[in-house]
Amino acid sequence: MKRKIITLSIVFLFLFCFQSSHALKLTGSWHRSTNWAFLTSFCFSKTDTGYGNLTWTFNSDQTFVLSIYNDSSNSWNKAYKSDAHCDALVEDSQKNEQTKPGKPGSYLFKDLDTYKMYYFALSDCLNDELELQKMDVHIWNGFNSQLSQEFSCEDQGMLGLVVFYFIAFFILTCIQSFIVFKLLKGNNFQPISRLYYFVLIFRTLGIFFVMIHFGSYAQNGKGSISLEVFGEILSTISTITFMTIIILVAKGWSISVQYIIGKSLILVLMGVFLVISVILIIAAYIVLDKGQHYYIFEEVPGVLYQIVRLVIMSIFLYYLRKTYLLEQDSVKRKFYQKFGILFTIWFLYLPLISLFSLGISGVYRKKVTQAFYYTFDFLILAGMSWFLWPSVSKKYFTYDTANLLTSENTGFKSNTEWDAFDDEAEEENSESSSSQTTSNSNKNESDVL
Ligand SMILES: *[C@@H]1O[C@H](CO)[C@@H](O)[C@H](O)[C@H]1NC(C)=O
Ligand SMILES: *[C@@H]1O[C@H](CO)[C@@H](O)[C@H](O)[C@H]1NC(C)=O
């Protein structure tokens, strides 16, 4: 099922994304059915050399005007999406360059501020449409370092960020692989650990592909949007799978109960959410309008994806509350409490950070949100690794769940083994002197949860 989704997504991507070009080196043919059209946007920053360059060559039978707009209210914000006549739109620009078919041209941006967003549009007001056989547009910041030249302000620093977190996730995956190896040897590779290992590998691969995109972007100013989107899809699959794990745990899986009633319902439901999320993420990239936004979570599909997250969170809290009220063991009740608080924060952080980031300048939005996003995800996955560490998980995972997901075999373990586990839990109870008080406070809080 998952493999099919991935294959479908790849086909989808190759069909749609290879045509869209958000890159700062624009090549290929171009067609618009209007006589004035948005070409691209670029943010110049204060650079070592003090300038930013723009070069172009347009091969066409038409002669175009290349208009450069700044982000003020009487320039781009007035022209874009307005119904004004072509001539009026060209008037709104800060600078107009007459281009000649097949002849290279260039423009120099000087006196640059900390950052300044520019928008570029092509027009031919004497015609009804724009037709270009071939174009070559290159826009870059005049940094001395080759690694940062190609990046517009909102993407500066992204390469460093993804490299850092790729390494972090890679190390985490290696550590987990070591644990998995030990678990396999001890024949104790539980479904939760299995699923979690899958989550970790997909998350790491996801960042890997995003990293490849930014790395190649630094080289050639084009990168591969397809790879970036593919990376985000892998991350989304990883995230939804992770949510499935924590919902199953919230249902008491392998902690309070050995066998979950309604497991298939959850798996089907989460499968549906997975498909919806992947479609929304792809859609967010496709509809991303660089004339207005820099970042996928500012577009409708991106917002819908966050709403899906909130819906899943509600399901999680619903099940968690139910399990919590049924659970008698105070150690486990305490565990459910912490579990609930931690993961509610985790569910809420993406919508909250996105909301918060609306308050800061658009050019920082993507960076800041992504930095928080990677950090939180890394921390929660590192926490999960710790939690699944054999000596730690023994405390909470009462039941051997080896066969739960893979087969329909619901065979219960022998009572003696259960008793052994229960004894262990009881010992821990009596060891903790505050167990009585916690169970009391738990009772009070059960109304709140
Ligand atoms: C950018 O423009 C400046 C000024 O014309 C020029 O000196 C510089 O060589 C250009 N950079 C490149 C890479 O062509
Ligand atoms: C931005 O463009 C507008 C419209 O062309 C122009 O009047 C204004 O001076 C420009 N602002 C800056 C800072 O260049």
C-alpha cells in the first residue's frame, strides 16, 4: 500500500513539478496566455561585493519588456493580481528593461539593504500572449562564497540547517540500528520498535533528499524541486506513521492491553489521513505562488495539512482519555499523563509556529519554521528512542507484542509471565514513596484530561 503511494507520488511529481520553475536560474520554453506575466521573485541581501546581478537572454519572435518591481504598496503589491491594463502594470514597476530577441542583457542591483525582495515580470503589451522558445535568466547575490550566491534571502541558511539535521537524524538512526540489531538477536523486536525504526529511516531519507536539493541548488541555481517534494513526502509518511504509533499507544497498546479492539479502524483511518496529507503537501508545492508567498504553509493546502494534524490530535486525545480512565496502575497512569502532555505539544507546535511566524518578516518565515520543525521532530524522535530503549521500555510495556501487528494471532501469554511483569511493576510502585499521592492526584486530574 505504502509502496504504491510512493510510486504514485513519484509519477505525480515528475508530471507536475518538472514544469514549475521556482529556481533562480530559469531555462527552457515559456508560454502565458496573457500579455503581462509574473516571471520570478528574488530577494537580494547585503552582500560582500555590495551588488546583486541579473542577466537574461530571451529567444522569441516577440520583443519583451522585463519589468522589475519592489515590494512596496505602489509597486508589486499594486500590480500583481490586478485587472489593470498591461501598460499600467508596466508603469508600476521600479525599472523597465527593453529586451532584444536572442541578445543577452544584464542589470545590476546596488545599494542593497539587509534584504530586499524584487519581483520580475515579462510583458508585450502589443500582443495577446507571451511565447518564448527559450530563455536564460540568472539572478544571484554578489556573495564571495559560491555556496550562498544562488540563494534568495529566504533560502539562505537552509543548506546549513538541513545538513546539520541530516547528520543529527543519521546518527540517531545509527544508534537505533544498533538497538534493533540487539533486539533482533534477542528475538525481541517488537512491532512498536519496528514501526518506529521505519519512522526514523523515512525521516532521515526525507531530509537527505531535501539536502540534495539545496546542495545542487547551491551549485547551479536550479536544484530539484522534485527531490525536495519527494523528501517532504517521505517526511510526511514518517510523521503520519509516527502518529499512528502514538495513537496505538494512547489506546493502551502493549501497555494496558495486549490486544487492541478496533485496531483495523485506526490503521484504515490513518491510511486515509496519510493519503490526504501526501496529496496536500504535493498540492501545496504546486499551488505555491512565488508572487505572493515564500512558504508552503502559507498556502491553502499547507493550512489544510495542519488542520489534518489537529484532527489526528483530537483522535489521539480521545483515545488517551478513555485509556487513562480505565487504567488502574498508578505508574502507568502517570506515564499516560506525561505522554499526553508531551505529544499534545508535539501535535500543536507546527500550527503554533506557523501562526507565530506570520508575525515575522516573510523572508525569515521559512527558515524559522523549518528550524523549529526539525528541532522539535528531532527531540521527540530522540525521546522516543530513549523510551524504546530496552531497559526503559520494560517499565511500561507490560505485554510481549511480538505477534500483534504481523498476525491475527491473539494468543495470550501464559499467566505466569504476566504475573512476573505485574510483580515487577508493583515493586516499582512500592519503591516510589509518592505513589499514593500520585494516584490521588491522578484521580483528580482524570476529570480534566
Ligand atoms: C555582476 O555585475 C558586476 C558589475 O557589472 C560585474 O563586475 C560582475 O562581474 C558581475 N558578476 C558576474 C558573475 O558576472
Ligand atoms: C518602488 O517602486 C515604486 C514604484 O515604481 C517607486 O516609486 C519607489 O521609489 C520604489 N521604492 C524604492 C525603495 O526603490
